[in-house]
Amino acid sequence: MVTSFVDLFSLSLLVLVLFNSYSLVSSLNSEGYALLSFKQSINEDPEGSLSNWNSSDDNPCSWNGVTCKDLKVMSLSIPKKKLYGFLPSALGSLSDLRHINLRNNRFFGPLPAELFQAQGLQSLVLYGNSFSGSLPNQIGKLKYLQTLDLSQNFFNGSIPTSIVQCRRHRVLDLSQNNFTGSLPVGFGTGLVSLEKLDLSFNKFNGSIPSDMGNLSSLQGTADLSHNLFTGSIPASLGNLPEKVYFDLTYNNLSGPIPQNGALMNRGPTAFIGNPGLCGPPLKNPCPLDTAGASAPSAIPFLPNNSPPQDSDNSGRKSEKGRGLSKSAVVAIIVSDVIGICLVGLLFSYCYSRACPRRKDKDENDNGFEKGGKRRKGCLRFRKDESETLSENVEQCDLVPLDAQVAFDLDELLKASAFVLGKGGIGIAYKVVLEDGYTLAVRRLGEGGSQRFKEFQTEVEAIGKLRHPNVVTLRAYYWSVEEKLLIYDYIPNGSLDTALHGKFQKPSCHQSKFSVVSFPLFFILFPQVVFFCLFYIFVI
């Protein structure tokens, strides 16, 4: 009797222990089990990032990388932890999930379509992994999606047409993948809130949508480079904000570059790598038939069956059309000679008054006084780091002439460029780097046929000049087809303002300009008076 009672007591105790253990295991809520399925899909976790993900917890809110609100999972963020595995479809059951950040891991495989059942998702950041396959069409269900960064993966296929339904999209980065096909219809009108667009280093083809000019919220660089886009550049891109740099390099675009709006003052670096493009700012001129096709003829069409003219009137017109009389021609020549003499006299007189020669000028004219003392404001030559920085550089490199130059050729080519002016030796651009640093870049014209060594010698001699009134040459670039000089950018005013101030006396060259412009009146005035008198009394 006692034995049976002991056995019954032991059995009851065992049942109680099992019941308690079952209640402990089953205490984790459903969202915790969904995240445990994610942990089971991880094959390698070398840093132990998921070590505290235990099924014995009541909820997953204390787990690494998990953020909750009211015991609901809001965010899953485990970047740069070398996790190796795939994404399970169970993550789509997290109805309150807003953010997923698994960047710079080793995830592989396709994105499960069930993932997009979490329709409250606002950001999906998966760049720097090995995901593959196509982007599911269910992405259009994410009405609140703002950030989609799938760059540096192996995705392929075309962009789903449903992506244009994500009207709150602000960041779209699909760069460095294997996407193909054309951009979906309505890309520009559907994604009007887009602030960052990067589709570079893919295999997109077809034409650039004409409605991309509607992306008025874009900022920074809109990058479509290194793709297979064809056709012409839409003129609607000129409607984009001027602060947006549109990179179209290395595609198969063709035709003239539109010169309107934001496209008018762009430098050539935004269009290189498209052999079919022509017109400014490129050096490749457009064919005459291409240019003439869009421009109407300036010569009006005159029909042959025009009414006959009166014979008397035609006779008078023919008499008038025979030319000026001899006396009129002599009078014109005499007035021109007198005008030229007056100009010469006035010019020599005003030039001697405005720019007198210095009596005590140095015979050496080398900017140094006796005893080796330097004059104030004279040029000085630095034998410093500029000689060592440019030694052993090859052609087609950006050569710094100053140790403080912290940018390279790639940063210079990707920077925003604005035309400042054109001169006899090339075009000057205002270039703003990505970090906000501003430079002045002079692109030399076609006349530069120097060899590299000759160009290097002359430019480095200029780079050694140091003077408070001379802009410092920071770097240069030489190639057979391109020569660039990089200076410091001096804002707010002209060179004369920087040299002499705003309220200083006019410089010598200003006086020359006044001397030249003033006698023009004496050149034109006699001829105008003569022609008026000739028209009144002779004609």
C-alpha cells in the first residue's frame, strides 16, 4: 500500500515538472518564434550576435538587434556581424515591423515574397551581401516604404512595375547589381518624393524616361552611369533642380545634349563614355543635318508668281542701287582717316597720363632688391613639395602641386560643375566636390599640342608662384585629349575687386579700356553724320 502511494506521488511530481517545463518553453510569444526561425536560418554566427536569443524568454524585446514598442517588434538591425545564412519567410509575419538593417553580412539567396507581407515596412537596407534573384512584384504593397537599399548584391531581372506605387519612396539605391530591362512606366511621376537615386553599375537598357524631370525632390547625385541606356537625353531633365548632379557617363546615349535649365551649365564629365552624344559641353560637334533638322530655316520662301512691279519704280531703284558716287566715297575715306588720326593722338595722350612709366625701375626686374631683400608684393618661388609630389607621375593622372590636396581624379570628375566663363585659352568651371569644397577648374582648349614633359615643366613653374594677388595653382591633369588646371576658387567679385578692392582707383587696364571705348565715338560719329546727310540731301 505504501509502495503504490510512493509511486503515485512520484508520477504526480513528474507530471508537474513536465507541465512547468512546457509552460516555460511555450511562454515565448509568436513574434519571438518568428525571430527564432530567423536564427535557425543562420548557418554561421562567428561573433555570437544571436547568443542571447533564447526560447525561454517571455518576449524577444531584450535580444540583440531587436527593438520593440509595446512588446511588438519594430526593428531588426544586425549590421556588419558576418552572419551567413538566408532570410526566412517568417519575418513577414511581424506585422509591426518597420525597419530591417542587415547590411554588410553574408546573406545569400532570393528575397522571400512573404517578407513584403509586413506592409508597415519603412526601410529595407540589405546592401553589401550576396542576395540574388529578382525583386518580387509584391514590393508594391509597401505603401510606407521610404528607403530601399539593395546595392552591392547579385540581384537580376527587371525592376517590378509595382515599385511606382511606393509614392513615399525617398531613397532608392540599386547600384552594383545585375538588374536588366528598362525602367518601369511612370517612374518619374510615381516616385515624386525621391531624394536619392542610384542605379549605377547595372545593365539597364532602353531609353531614359521623359518623366524623370518630375523628380523635383532629388538631392545630391542622381547616378545612372555604367548602364546600357540608349536614345537621346530627355530635355525634361533640365527641369531638375540645379543643385542635382545627373551622372549619365558610360552608356549608349546619342544625339545632341539639351541646353536648357539645369543641363545648360553642366560640365563634360557628366556625359563622357557616350560616343553618340554631341554638342556642348563636349568637344564632339553635332552633324549639320542633325542640327538643321530641329532648327527652321531663316530664309523665307518667295514664290515665283509674284506680281509685276512698276517700271518707273524699278528704274529708280536700279539707279539707286548702282552705288555711291565718287565724291561720297572720297568723303568717307577722308572721314575715316581723320578719325583714325584722332584716335591715335588721344590714345597716346591718355595712355601716357594713365600709366606713366616708373623712372627708378630695377634693371634686373626679377623682384629682388640689392642685398637679397625681397620687395613687398613681389612674386616668390617655392622650392617645396611641388617638385617631389609630381615626380614619377604618369600621364592621365591628377598631379597635385600642394601637399594639402586631399581629392583625387574620381572625386573631381563626379563633382558638380558650373560654367563661369569662356576665354581664348579655354572654359572656366566652378566645381563643388561632394564634401562641399569649391575649386576653379580651367579646361584648356584645342590649341594645347604640347607634350607631357613640356606641359609639366611650364605648369609646375606656375605652381611655384606665391603672391597675395595671384590665385594658387593646386593641381593639374594632362592627357592627349584633356588638359585641366585646378585653382582655388575666389568667390564674390571679379579679379579686379580681389586685387584692388571695391572703392580703389581704376587700374591701368581699366584706364586703357576707357581710353579705347571713348574714342570709338570719334570713329563712328563722322561716319554716322555723313550717312545721315547723304541720305537727306542725295537720296
